Amino acid sequence: MFDKDHVFIKTARQKELYELARSHAEDFSRRADHYDETGDFPFENFEALKASGYTGLTASEEYGGKNISLYELVLIQEALAQGDGPTTLGIGWHLGIMMDLSLRREWDEETFKALCRRVINDKHIVNRAATEQGTGSPTRGGKPATEAGKEHDGWRVTGHKTFTTLAPVADEFIVTASMKDSDDVGGFLVNRHLDGVSFEETWDTLGMRATRSDDLFLKNVKIPPDAFVERIGWQDKNHLPPGWLLHIPACYIGIALAARRDVIDFAANYQPNSLDHPIKDLQHVQQKIGAIELELMKARYMMYGVAEQWDRDPERRPHLGPELSAVKYTATNAAVKAVDLAMRVVGGTSIFRSKPFERYYRDVRAGIHNPPSDDAVLSILGKRGFQES
Ligand SMILES: Cc1cc2nc3c(=O)[nH]c(=O)nc-3n(C[C@H](O)[C@H](O)[C@H](O)COP(=O)(O)OP(=O)(O)OC[C@H]3O[C@@H](n4cnc5c(N)ncnc54)[C@H](O)[C@@H]3O)c2cc1C
């Protein structure tokens, strides 16, 4: 099912982490079709990830986590996605957020420590709920209609978030809200069991169905003072671009690698009676497989290269924003192209639900709409081009 000689595995620890992700992927792949078809949430996958310690891998080591590197994160997420894309994207938000918080240390230390403890000991899962109908992607800078009002013993938050991945399973959400009586936007840590928190199953989508990115409603939710965890824009304080978002390209490359694996298997075994050899020997098939290889090679070398640079050279991290964005652009577009080519090789049966290709096709489409969008990436790169000229 997986590469025998994974060229990006360089250490014993990477091998161990990869094997963990690979064994989960093999397990999850058996039910990926079922969850795609029903749109139900794959709770058993998340139980398995909690039981193996996968959910604690990026939490801070001093508070019980493993502090894995960005390179290791993309390695495991790419492997996991070869079994189940939606589970991978979902757990990717959680792992990425914990990695980012552990690196930046912008939160009050006691609050952060308590969150790490809950992630490690109580197996809590966290996600960010930032998108709203009125703002669209929060990366565009729109102000949330969700509002937080200060009270003498905490805050009251009211609002409605869309695209809330992991809605059925996340224990805590970092919810963005405009702060009443000021222009500021804050991030508030909200436990799903608080009074006034509810969900609506709106996630009836083409792809990434099992992420269950449903709507989250907050109706006059009372939260304690220490749940106001960050002021949005805080990320700029230490000038770090979001390295953790590489979990997104890793996921979509993983889905495309699954398509590549399956198309190679198909081409090696499919022999219509008009031929005296399998279709793998046809020149046009080899050209298409070659084009898939090229797309994935470009995306993977770029992703692993940038992740390695991030890990190796902390001084350069503040300058890696354009590279990180370019990896996302390259990987998600390469994934769309590779799955499309795989389906052209397989032919008409690729659109049958009994084959996985149409699921890969639908899932990789979603990657285009994860941040940053293509136009934003090109603007970033364009600006850098002019700065350097
Ligand atoms: C599978 C999946 C999982 C997700 N999970 C989460 C999650 O867990 N938490 C979360 O908060 N969000 C999540 N999101 C939401 C995601 O981050 C985006 O907010 C969402 O997809 C909407 O962004 P958009 O660019 O697609 O649409 P919009 O922002 O609504 O934009 C629609 C169109 O208008 C253009 N546009 C809009 N505003 C501007 C502007 N100012 N300048 C130029 N062009 C503009 C866009 O380019 C696009 O063409 C998820 C999305 C997907 C697909």
C-alpha cells in the first residue's frame, strides 16, 4: 500500500512515526468509503488516534507531548491521508494548532499548560472556528459578526461559525469574536459542553464529507476570564508565518499518492481483449503516469524542502511565508491534476462509486478552498518578486 523505500525518511524516529501513521492509514482505508457515502463522522478513527498517542504528538514536550518537527508532521500526515483524507485533514487542524501554540508561546503559560494537559491526559481535540458566512475566509481580514462582551467574571459570546471541521468530536474550539466596545478581535477557548453551544449538520458536501465541518452556534455562552486566549493579529508579534499550515498540502498530496498507487495497480492488471499486454505498456498510459510522477515529485520535494528549512533554521522562519504559501498552491493543484490524470488512465470505470478514484477526485477539490487561496499566494509571490527586483 505504501512506498517501500520512502525517500523522505531519514532517521529512525521518522521511520517510527511513519510506521505509526501507516498502520492507522491501513486500518482507516477499510472504512473510508463508508464514511464518505454516509457522511457520518468516523469516531472510531479518532478513538484509535487517541489510543496510539497520535493526538499528542505536537503538544509541548515539557507538558507531556512529543514536540515533533514540522518535517515529521508532514511525513505522518501525508502517510495518514493515503488511508483516509477527511480524518487526516481533521486531525491535521488539531496537530497543527498544538504545534503552533507550542512554538509561539503567546498564550498565558498556565492556560497553555492546562490545554496541553487536557490534550495529553484527557485526549482532548482542539480546532479553530474562524469562518463565518458574512466574512468568508478569515484570511481576507473580514471582522467576525460573532461578538464577545466583557462581564465582571468573564465573557459572553454569541455568534455563528461555518466550516467547523471536527464539529462532532472536538472538545474545544478557539472561536474568533469581535470584542464589544473596541475594534479588536479576540480568540476565545470554548468547551463544546458549555450552555449555549450547539451544532447544526450543514456539511452536505461534494468532498471531504467525513470532516463534518458543520455550523457552530454560540448563544450567550458564558466563559471564564482566562478563556480569552489571544488577540487576533497576535501571530504577528513574533513575526512567524504559519508553518503548521503545511498539514494541508501534506493531506492532499497523500490523497493523490493513494490515487497514484491505485492507478499503477490498475494499469498493471487491466488487459482488455484488444491487447496482448496490460495497458501499462501503452505509450499514452506511461506518459500519463509519468506526468503524475512529475506533479507529485515537484510538490513533495518542495514541501519536504521547505519543512526541513523551517526546522533547521529558526532564524529564517520569519521570511518563509512565501515559500509556505507556494507549497500549498503547488501541492493542492498537483493533487487535483494527478487525480485527474489517474482517472483518464482508468477510463470510464473511474467514475464508478465501486472504485476509489471518484472519491479522491472529490476530496482533492476541497484543497483549493483551504487557506491560502491561489490568488492570495500569487499576490504574496508577486510582492516578493518586486521587493527583490
Ligand atoms: C474541507 C474544509 C475544511 C475547513 N475547515 C475549517 C475549519 O476547521 N475552521 C475554519 O474556520 N474554517 C474552515 N474552512 C473554511 C476555509 O478556511 C475558508 O474560510 C472557506 O473555504 C471560505 O473561503 P473561500 O475563499 O473559499 O470563500 P470566500 O471567502 O467566501 O470567497 C468566495 C470567493 O470570493 C473571493 N473573495 C472573497 N473575499 C475576497 C477578498 N477580500 N479579496 C479577493 N477575493 C475575495 C474568493 O477568492 C472566492 O473566489 C474549511 C474549508 C474547507 C473546504
